[in-house]
Amino acid sequence: MFFLAILLVAAMFATLFVLIKGLVNMAGTTSQDLEGHGDGPSPRALKSQKLMQQRILLQAVAIAVAAIILFVMSAKG
């Protein structure tokens, strides 16, 4: 049970870290990034998309671990 609690906290902090990285990336967006160059998305947009996917994955892990903790606790009680 202690291992699951540590895993949950780690997943939550990893999610927060990726969220902050995404916000910093978004804050650095320039008008050139928004206008586009006609050759697909900008590198900043691709990085933003990758960070969002990582955040969603980490959120899913955190939710799954929380669900497992709740399941284990309900089985004991």
C-alpha cells in the first residue's frame, strides 16, 4: 500500500511538471508560431502537442493508481 501511495504522489508531481513545461512552452509562443509557414505546424506547436499527450498519459496513470488504492482499501474494510 505504501508503494502505491508513493507511486501516486510521483505520478501527480510528474503531471504537474509536464503541465508547467507546457505552460512555459505556450507562454513563449510568438506571432510567427501562430501565423504558420505553410509547411505544417511549427516546432513549438508540435512540442505543445507532445507535452499535452504526456500530461494526459500521466493523469491517466495517477487516476488508475488512485482507483487501485481505493479498491485495495475497500477490499480490506
